[in-house]
Amino acid sequence: MATYSEVDDLLMGELQAPDQKVCQKYVQDAADEIDSKLGFIYVTPIVIDPNGEFRHSALLLKRISNFLATGRLILANAASREDQYLNAYGKSLVVEATAALDALLTGTMPLPGATPSNPDASNATGPIINNLDPQSNVESFYAFATDPFPSRGYPLPYPPGVIYPGQSSRTW
């Protein structure tokens, strides 16, 4: 199975790491999490030469993997001791890694060198259609804040000056 980092890359510092097998599981879990999220956009596992033209992309994936694996490992170890400092450090690593993954998913941060999973399709991230109804009571309730009669305490059912299909004029 492909991973984006190695056990020796974990950011444990002075902390005592569990045995090699446990650490390898967290590294593999981090790679699986990255693949599960980025697999909707890119072909996984993402293989980028760390010494090639897109070295920065390979280093970004390695950093995300290191942060996820180390953060989850620290959180698992600190939970039994209820160590607030370790919990904060582990959480900050996981939060930063997931923020970077979200930036890759939304397209605010590109990943040059990665092969798109479907190069013919656009990377639309939101709804493709908009089903607004011009006569919706819910939309008219929240959309119009200007009321010629503010003492009523509720918004107008229709915006002022708009004549809908089927109406010849405003009668009220």
C-alpha cells in the first residue's frame, strides 16, 4: 500500500513513540484518509516524484500525511493520560492537515503534478442548478427587509413594485 510519508517522518519530538507497527498503522491510516478525500478529484494513490518538477506538491502531501498521522497518534496516546498540552498539539496538527485537504478539495490550493480522476469533467463543487421559486413564501419572508409599514412587525409577502405573472397590478 502506498503512503505519503514514513514512520521516521512523524513529528514526535521528545515524545516516546509506540512501537514501529503501531506507528506504521497511523501512517497508513493518514494515507488512506488523504486518498479517500482527494480520490474524488485525483487518481489515487497520488504519485509525484519528490525530486522532480512538482516537488512542492509531493512535500505538501508528505506534510499533510505527517500532520494527520502524528496528530491522531498523539491524540490516541494523550487520551489515556488526559494531558491537555498533548491534546492541544495533536488537535492542532489534525486541524491544520484537514484545512489543507479542504483547500485542495475546494480548488483554492492546486496540486500540480497530480493526475485528475476525470479530466473531461469540470471540477464543479456546488449545485449545478438553482431552484429558486419567485412565488415562494419562505424566500419572500427572509429576502425583503424594507417594509413601508414597519409597525406591522412582519415582512411583506411580496417585494414592493413587483408584479408576478397572472397579476395585472397590485391591489393592496
